[in-house]
Amino acid sequence: MSAAESSDLVIRTLQEPDLPAADRIFRLAFGTFLRLPNPMGFFGDADLIRTRWLADPSAAFGAFLDDKLVGSNIVTNWGSVGFFGPLTVHPELWDRGIGRRLLEPAMDLFTKWSTTHEGLFTFAHSPKHIALYRKFGFLPRFLTAVMSKAVGSVRAGVEFSKFSDVSANDRAGCLKACRELTGEIYPGLDLQREIVAVEAQLLGDTIFVCDNTHLVGLAVCHRGPGTEAGSGVCYVKFAAVRPGPAEHELFGRLLDSCEALAASKQLARLVAGVNTAREKAYLAMIERGFGTDIQGVAMQRFSHPGYNRSDVYIVDDWR
């Protein structure tokens, strides 16, 4: 009998006392798969598990065998968009069906949330991972490039504002403006969860680029240890500009603003991911000096393109 079929395997939401074990398994699993000399060193002092759990504890699931945590999966909701990960299982229990069991509550959440664009980031060179996700309707699409550049001198004329500077009375209106901008790109796309989580957990900041008082770009940025960035890094988890004839120029301004934020915090590198289906955004990042560090593949459910289209200027990587 496989572990997934065992009556002793229980799938339930993660509780806070489970997080240290979930973090250890996350690092060990990825570090082992990538054959790192020290698997536990994977991802350094960055943190995906606790930060994502705090953002929505009801969307983080653990697999427990004989009451011991052996794997976890965290699901993310961006309004009409949903993705999951990291999904990890202890290496001693690989290929025993636990990953499949951890996917089941994620699919239930997508149904509950009524998401219309669902996906994940996985290893492009791993037929095993792709075969597992294909069973749930996900198909491999375009590569996703996780890119970075050294933080340099700030370009002249870079101006932006920050969510942390918005008064409490004005934040609801600010989040509404963000939702309207992203909704122009893809109906229902909403980054409120990420913006609020970054502010509440002190993970970094969300920056805004405006024309006069009109919001034309936003970027959710993590920075430093204990966030999804890690030491010396500003990580752009999501960024987008308003569609229109000026979107290429606006995207450049937004990238420059992210670099200016990183420079103001004395950070050494700016990291951002982009699906290569968004070819204009991908090429614009190369023009701005970004180079690819790692590549994965975005798998999308029922092959729905969502906002992974050539004319879309969005930064994200679904890791």
C-alpha cells in the first residue's frame, strides 16, 4: 500500500507549530532534487513558508503520516488567478502518491474561489513533475525566466510612491485603484492579498508609478532576509503597468522605480521573474540589464492563456 493510500495519511491545513517542519522539508526536498552539496542551504535565509502561511493560513496544507508532517502545499489566490507551491514531500517518501494527495485540496480551493486562470511553476527538465500535474489538467506552456541584475545608480527623474506611506483612511481606495489597473489586464486579477501581506508582515513595500494622480504601474517588492527575497536582494513578486500605447515606457519606469527602491535600501541585486510568453516584457527586462538565473516552465490548467500573452507587461513567476 502506498503512503497516499494508507489510512494513516492525513491531509489537513497547516498550523503554526507545523511551520518549522514544513520549512525543513521544503529546503531538503528542493536541495536534494537539485543535488546541492548541502541541501538544507537551499533558498538561503529567504522564507516562503511562514510568509505565505501568514498571508492565508486556510490555503496551506500538510500531509501527515502517523501524525508526523511529511509534505506541504500552499495555494495562492490573486482574485480570478490561482496558483500553488511550493509543493514538497520529504525525499524519503517520494513517488508514493503524497504529492497527488496534496494537490486535491488545492483543486477544491480553485473551485471555491471561482478562479479562471490557474497554474504553477515547475522544473522544465523533470518529466515526473510534469506528468503529475498533467493528471490535474495542467499542461506545460512557456518557460518562465527568473532574472536578476546588479543594483546600479538610480536613473535621473525616477519618481514613485509607496503603499506604506498611504494613510489608513486612504488604503481602501488605493487597493481599489490597484484592482482596477490589474483588472484591465485580466478580468478579476487582484493583488490585494500580496499588498496587504507585505505591509502587515513588514516584508518590503508596494510601489506605485503615477501620471499626475492616475495610477499607471504597481510593483509588490520583498526585500532582505526572512522574506521571499533573502539577504541583499529586492525581489519583485508582482509588477504590472496599465495597458495602452505608453505601456512599454511605463514598464521601463516601473523597473527603474524598483531598482531605485533597492538602491535606497542598500540592496545589491534586483530579482524578478517573467513568463516568456510575455515577450515584450521579457525583452524589455533584457534591455534594462536583467539576465536569467534559472528557468522553469509555467503549467496552466486546461491550457488557458490567462495573462500570459505577448502584449502583457507583467512581472511574476509563480514559484
